[in-house]
Amino acid sequence: MPKQHKFAFLLLIFALILYATPSGYAIEPSLKFSARDEAFLADLERRSFQFFWDQANPRTGLVLDRTRTDGSAADENHRAVASIAATGFGLTALCIAAERRWVDPIAARERVRITLRFFDEHALQEHGWFYHWLDANTGQRKWKSEVSSIDTALLMAGVLTAKQYFHDDAEIVRLATKIYERIDFPWMLNSHPALLSMGWRPESGFIKSRWDDYSEHPMLYLMAIGSPTHPITPESWYAWKRNWNHYDGYRYLGKTPLFTYQYSPAWVDFRQRREIKGERIDYFENSVKATLAHRRFCIDLAKEFPGYGPNVWGISASDSIKGYVAWGGPPRDQAIDGTVVPYAAAGSLMFIPKLALAALRTIRAKYGAQIYGKYGFADAFNPNTGWVDSDVIGIDLGITLLSAENARTGNLWRWFMRNREIPDAMSKVGLNLFRSRPEHHFNGRWKMGRPRLSSIRANENLTAKDAEAFAEPAEKNTFLLELRQNTLCPFGFHSHGSLSSPSGVRPYSLLTFLNLSASSTVSADSLNRHSQFPEVLFGRFMRASVPSPSTSCMGTIAVSATEANNARMKSQ
């Protein structure tokens, strides 16, 4: 064997060993968008941030719950009402803005400092927990609101993000640490051994409802379990009910609006982590599946509301022509009237970037300035009736900004996870890092020569009805494979356009966008490993009747060894 071939072969073997070794924590990079898509997302992010800069009180740092789409004041009832959740998003937004130089980093730092000083010294609190709604000017309680456990957690997410981004500022670090460590998490248990209450009111005491099944609370429990001063038991993580949902072949945890799958993963990096107990849930993958199921749910609703479609979808808690509604689905909420909620897709950019971006581009192109203005998308609109919301809502702009930033850079995950209390809590509950090992399902001998590559996109539970969404100009040479099983097994690729599978495995159906024969060579350069979708399997398959050693990897990425075009190898 020539020296150069020996060297290439050794490099290949080393790469395969390295890929199969689970030591180290190498999260896939965020998606590399085209220049055109980057410009679109940059504009969306910049406009979303502007709300938090404009609508925060410069003396308290408190961020208004909502305002008009043009930046003018909301109605009298909402005009001075701040949300601590929106303020948490605002603190995070300041970190993004400083990093991207949308504002002077010194000005962003000072805004963070003012906000933390206010929550340390002036904001009303009970055992370290804060009231949901406050007067933006004074910090006094508004609307007789509750001391809210989840809204305090959203505020803390911003506080802890700022602590790490501005880690070189001793006062910011001290204040952020003090505010977090002051929270008495066991108090919010209200004598229950494991489950946190949703809140407390001075007039009536603790709210009876608890965080006892899937919702937006995972980060709340992680903050509580990881607290260095007032922790709760790690068993609390497994105390809440795992309530499963099923729709169109998708199985995932939770029956709540889409925002509940977005909030915690916007800060907590659940990627490549899975529980060690019970059903070993991967919460990032769970959010991906919930999002795909929701998109399909909206597409199915088009029979009743023709405004919905593959690129016009999204229903989550929002304004409507009848007021604020905490709707979603599946299952079907009877209040659904055809309203589209843009942040539902925007908040999904970190999960299904391509599909979410296609939706955002479509609705902006189709409805233009009616729904897209100073702060980005209006909170909601109804393409079936022509109604457009007059307001934007802080938390909805917040999840838009955070999800887009994570999809582009992963910065929020990186900054927030530097708070040692969070990975420590994840370790305590057994949310362990994993790295998928290849699991070849072909038992015979196989040989790879110099293959002719064809690009095949395989998506678990994807149906042929989704083909339209993938048929973009850059991917006209792509095959869409519909999987009916959880496991992707090797199979031959035949010129008549069907797939043969090993015995005992259900057959697969194949949809081709171009009628290519097995002998055709198709460029696969545009299809790279992960980033397009966490749930997508990319495999490159060889000429007819030569099986590919592709793997399922629990729904993550699989790339066959045909990456090594010139390699020749044998395997048992």
C-alpha cells in the first residue's frame, strides 16, 4: 500500500475511534445560516432587543409587560405595569446587546447594575421570592399579584446570565449571587416533601396548585436543587408526573402550550443530556418533538382555518381578538380561531431552525408591515379575519430574541451554564451527558469502495405531507425518507426508487424530488452534520445493493463512513 494511502487509512481509523469515544463534552455548533438568513435574524433580534432597551425604567430596570407595536404606551391598565419575567428576559437581552455592540457595553453594564441594585434593596419580596407584577416606577405590587415561583425563576435566569457575562464586575457578581442565594426554596414547598407551589399571596397564603406535571418549570427545579444556601431534594425532579402526549406519530412529554417547551431550554443547555431514571428523557429532543407535532397540528387545522399551512403556523399563549388566551395544542383548544402567534415559531429557532425560519420569512413576506414593526412581530394576528394585535408582549419578544441567538451562536447556553449551580443540579438529578455511539445493524460483511454519493434526508416520524417544506431550491437533489420505526437500519438503494430492508424490519417509503437513478451522482455538500435539525438523521448512501452503516443514535445525527471517499475497509 502506498504511503499516502496508509496515512489516509490511519487518519480514518483515528477519526472513527475518536467519534465513538464518549469522553469529553462536545456539543454540536449552532447552525451556520446563509448571509441572507443571518441578515433576517439579525434584524429580528435587533428589533426584539429594542423593546427591552426602550421599555425598561432607567431608575429601576423593571421592564414593562407590554406596549403598542409602534412603541407608544399601552392602555391605561397596562401603562406602568412591569413583569419580573420580562425583566429577566431583559437582563439576558442586555448581555446579547453588549456582545453584539447594539448599545455601548458600558451602558448595558450600568443598566444591569441598576436592575440588580433595585432587586437587592427595594423590590418587594417574600423569603427571596418576588411578586409577578410590579409598578415599573416604584416597584410596588400591582393587580394584587402573587409571589410567583416561575416568574421569579425567569427573573433569576436573567440575573444569573448577567452574573456570568459581566463576571469581571465584582458588584454585579456580588448582587446576583446575593439575590439568588436569598431565595428560600424549601419555603415554597409549603410542607410538601418535593413539589413546589406555584406561588403565595399575603391575603390567602400559598396557591394550592403545584408544579406537578410537565410545564415550563424545569429550570425552576434545577435552580432550587442547585441552591447553595436553601436547596430542595434532588428527588423533587422525579416527583412531578410525566404526562405523555401523542400526535401524528410523535410521542413527547407534556400537553401544554408551546412556550412551555421553550423557556427552560432557552437558558439551560439540555443538549446531549438524558435522565438516568425512568424513561430516560432527553428534554431537548422532547422540545423538538413537541414543536414538530405542534407544526403538524397547525397544518391539520388548515382544513378549518385556511390561513395555517406548512410555513404559517404557531399557536401559544398570546393576545387574541377576545383578549389574552393561554391556548395551544395538541390537544385541540376549543378557543382556537385561526390566530397565528409569531413567537411560537421564533421561539422554536433553537430546535428546528430551518422550519421555524421558513415560517417567519413567509409570514413577514406575506403580511409585511401589518405585522412587523419597530419591535419585530406583533404578538398575534389572524390571517383568516384580518385582525392584527396592536401590542407586543415582553416575554414573547424575549423568547424570540433568545432562541434566535442560541440558533446562531449558542451564547445563552454558554453563559448561563457557567453558573456551577445548574450543572451541579443536573448531576444530582442524573441528567447526564451522553455521546452517541454508532450502532451498526448490519450483521454481514460489507465493503466500501469509491462510492457514488446520494443525499438522503431521514426524519423520524416525518410524513410525505412535509415534503413541501423541504423542497427548497438548494435541496432539489434531496431524497426525503419517511421513517416508521425508531431505528434506522441499513438498506440497499435501488434504481426503481424503493428501498429494501433487512428481514424483520418494516419497509420504508421513499419520495424523490428528482427521478434520479441509482447510478446518479448527487452533490451532498449542502447537507452537513447537525444544525439543520437536532432530530434529523443525515446519511449518505452508496450505489445499488451496498448497505450503509448508518445509525439511529436516539434520533440525533448519523453520518455514514462514506465521508471517506477513497477508503477501502472491511467490517464484521
